[in-house]
Amino acid sequence: MLQPLPLQWTPTRLTLECVDIETETHDVKSFHLRVLPDAAGEVPLCLHRPGQFLTLRLRHGEVLVPRSYTIASPPSRPMLLTLTVKRDPNGLVSRYMHDVLRIGDRLAAQGPGGSFDLFSVAPRRHIVMLSGGSGITPMMAMLRYLQDRRETGYRVTFLHSARSPADLLFQGELTAIAARGGMTPRFICERDALPGMEAGFLTRDLLQAHVPDLHDCTVLTCGPAPYMRAVRAMLAEAGFDMAHYHEESFGDPAQRRNPDGATPERLRPDGLDEAVAAPSPQADRQPEAEGEHLIRFTLSDKTATYRPGETILDVASREGIAVPTNCQMGLCGTCKAHCSAGQVAMDDTEGLAPGELEQGMVLTCCGRPQGAVSIAL
């Protein structure tokens, strides 16, 4: 079992300074970022859970343009955050990072967020990491953490897919980690595969050839949506228990809507505003159980405890309560629910329509209970 982190890094607003930029491939760069002191002069250690993401906050005029990127660095290296970003020719923020951001520049961000991480997943002893393209980044955070901690109780099989050898990320680092033992990497290239690589695409036969004990493993997947659909299909065909399958996705970049006329050069880091507390409009009954860290889900008739900093969505998902979500950043409003008692602090309220905040509506994806609350879920 993984030893817990010594401290919990509560999601918050951050100011970051770019201190180094590394070119990984022809269209991928790693940005090394230092967390600057907060208003109290304190600098937090970057003790995120390995695999979590950070959301950059940029603005085009008055319009917020957020983008989430996995923190590729592990919490075992707590002085810097590293984001590895692929340049999308049509991507507004990725082009800003590649074409505009320079060493010494500052970024506004919030986080960390997400539950696709080693501690939330609680993996079996054999971990299978399947990644496509830049989906390798959460896997690298997890693998780097395991290596830094010298976690000998886990074995990792790492199958990474890319278009060509020129698109492979972290090949040298993965090979070096493998030489220390406990991890076996395999590289799959759609074209121009070199000796020792697999040619074509990941298939069920290829997966089972490299992981004969598949049914005893935890499978972690991140990559483009078609890649993950294919992985789910081949696991279903193999009769794999999907309770031990976990994936991460930030959605289809083609479906993101950018502000009209926005260009990378016109983006600016957002200011660090205070979280907005949603008032309770009526004195409904408090959760029946005693204690400060409780959420009463009124429609499901469930009461659950939460850890400080957790979102309502995190707790609901853990309790098996289905919540419709989309952006998971407080922007789209898909996940909103009514808070009938208690206080909820939200990272953003842009997903709420005018008047909904006063009516007690909260965004569960970025709403964090402040004491005992009652939520209509």
C-alpha cells in the first residue's frame, strides 16, 4: 500500500513563474513552474496526488479561458510544477504556452484537481499503464513518484502509443527507469516503427501478449477519445473486470469554444480572485449526523463525510451518486445542484445563471463545503 503524503495540498489559486522550458519533441514542450508566495508570504510545497491536473487561468478581454493540464512532475519533487504541453495548431492556450510564454513570465492557475491519481485509484500490485500521445503525462507523474519513493511493492507494464518514433515522449527516461527494475516499457508506433518497437496500433492480442496476467492488474489509461474507446472495447472483449479500470480525459479539443477574435498573443493571465461563498437562502435542516465535515445528499437520502478541500462532486462520486458533468471547472453549469443548508465555497461561479447564486445553486465540480451542508442530489 502506498504511504500517504505528509500533507494535503488544498486546491487553491496560485501564481506561477516559468523558470525553464524544455523541448521534448517537435511539438511538445515541458514548462517548469515555480509557485510564488501567497498574500501571507508562504510558498506551498507541491504535494499534489500523482496524476492530478492544474487549471491555467487566462483571459481574452473579460472572457475567462481556462485549460487543464496534468502535472507531469511528482509530489516527491515538491519545489517545482512541470506541465508537458503539446502544441495544437488550432489550440489557443497550447499555442500561447509554446509561442508566447517565456522564462520569467507568470501564470495564474488553480488546483490541483482530479481523482485520476495513484492514491484515489488504490492500484493492485501490477499496474498496466496505457497511454496515447500526450496522454502519457499523468502516467509519468505516477511512475516518477513510484521511482522516487523506490516503491518495490509495485510492478508496472507501460505501453505507450505514438504516431511515429519522432513523436515518442520520454523514451529515454522510461528506458532508464526500466534499467532499475520493476517497470517494463513497450513503444507502439503507427508508422516507421524501429527495431524493438511494435508497429501499428494497440490491440487486444498485443495487450495480452505483454500482460498475460491482465485479470490480476489495475489498468490506467489516458489518451485521445478514440484511443480510450478502443482500450475499453478490448478489455470488455477480454472479460476484464472494469472495476479495476481507470481513465483520464480532458475532452475533445475540437469542441472547445474560444472567444471570438482570440489569439495567443492577446491572452493575459487572470487575476487571483477570492473564492465566492454561496449563501444558503433558506434555513433548511442541517445534516442529521453530527460533525463539521458532513454532506447530506437529500435526494439520495445519504450522508457522507468529506476531507477538507474536497469538492461535492468528489464526495458524490465516491458515494455512487451520479452527477452530470462536463467541463469540471465551474464553467458549463452541467453539475449544478441546490444547497439548502450550510455554506459552499466555489472556485468559479461562471457556470451559474444570473440569480442562481442567490437562490442557493452551487457548482458541485468546484464547490467545496464549509462545514455541514445539505445538497439536493
